[in-house]
Amino acid sequence: MCFCYTKERKLKTMAQTEVKDLLNAGVHFGHLTRKWNPNMAPYIYMERNGIHIINLYKTAAKISEAQEALKKIATSGRKILFVATKKQAKDIVADKAKNVNMPYITERWPGGMLTNFVTIRKAVKKMAAIDRMKKDGTFETLSKKERLQVNRLRAKLEKNLGSITDMTRLPGALFVVDIKREHIAIKEARKLKIPIFAMVDTNSDPREVDFVIPANDDASKSIEKILSMVSDAIGEGLQQRKQEKDAESKGEEPAAAVAEATATEEQSAPKVEATTPEKAETEATATDDKAASKEEEKES
């Protein structure tokens, strides 16, 4: 009883610390009340000076839920595409995505990025082809005007698609900052049934997102705080995947497989019935009766 109480207190303290950090980062500031979306009502705590205040306890709970899901996706080896084209989020998103080796879009969203992924891949391959031309000397055989055109094309492709060169297939999930601004990306992901994680402010519709994180998506401090927590969870998932791969290469079974095998053995093992005192007494009486009957047969 004492242990459970202590554990509850620790969890409560951790939650309070997390909420305090979110408060210091200004995650709780929503939009003007006249710009609100009624579907965000469950996540709004109160109204102050014409601005909605987001309930940070609900934000903390939703962050934990999103972290768990993102960790699973990262462990499975799928990529998570980060999308943020607004000025105050660009550099933060690029930095955090690079840290966990994930693709990101911080310039204009290329139309058909997901729904017409084959064409986007062709553009990425064109960029790789230009790089090969520069390496094998073919580039130098071109005229001055052609070289200039190729360089401009390479710079344009690098600006728009340079961050997704490693993404060889559709992503396992999308993480979006400001779903109103990135509505095309949201529509494409919904069409392909790709899970969407997003920072959703009080002026947006949370029904368009699978994993809602109610938060201020305009302040850079708020964006940085949420993305730090998200990228840490992805990093943990990648680390877990690496450990599992190392264990497989050494010929060891991963912990999950060992646990599953143990459970299967326990199920297949023959069940031994527990002997109760009454059952033991009955068996003893039956044995005595058999012995007595044998003695009577001998005497007769």
C-alpha cells in the first residue's frame, strides 16, 4: 500500500514538473476568442483578456500518448516526415529532424508530395544525376549557359527536396506544426491514411488529426519545447531498434522474442493440479482400504 502511494506521488510530481515546463514555454496561450474553432472546446481551460488559455494537463497527456506512438513507429524502422513552413518554426524543425535523421519540409509544400510520390522521387533522382555529372567530369563538357542552368536547377531542387533525399518510400507518419497553414499536406496524408501528429492551436480543427497536441503553434519557445519532447521519444525508438539489430547480429534473441517464447512454453507445459488437504486425505483412505482388502484375501 505504501509503495503504491509513493509511486502515485512520484508520477503526480513528474506530471506537475512537465506542466510547469510547458507553462514556462508559453504553450498555454491560444488565439483570440473570436478566431476559435468550437471543436477545440474540450482542450480550452479558460478565457483571459480576449485570449483562450489551453488546458496544459490535457496537453501533457496528449504529448505522452503521441510520444508512445512515435516511439513505436521509429522502432519499426519507418520514417516520420516533419512539416513546418512558417518562419518561426522552420529552423527549429530542421534542427530537431536532423538530430534524429528524419526527413522534413520547411519550404513550400510540393503539391503531390505524398499522393504523387513517384514523380517527386524522379526529381530527387535528377538531383543525384547532376551530382554524378559533376563527379565524372561530364558537367565540364557543357557550355557555360548550360552549366548555369543545371546549377540553378540543382539549387532549386536542393532547396525544396534536399531534406527528403533519404526518404525512399512513403513516410510512416506526419508531424505538422500549424495544420491550417499545412492543409494540403493534411489532405494528402488523410487520403493515403497516413497517421498525422500535430500541434493544434485553438483556431484549428482537431478532427483532421489522429494525434492532437493542443498547444501554441506560433511562439518559437512553445514549438521548440514540444519538438524536443517528440524528438527525444523518436530517438529512444531508434536506439531500441539499434539494440535489437545488434542482438540479432550477435545471434541473441531480442528481449520481446524471448518473452514470447517463455509465454508459449508456459502455455504448452502440462498443468499440475494442486493437491488440497481434503483430496490428500481421500487418497490416503482409498490406499488403506485397498491394503486391508488384500490382507483379508490372503487370510481367506
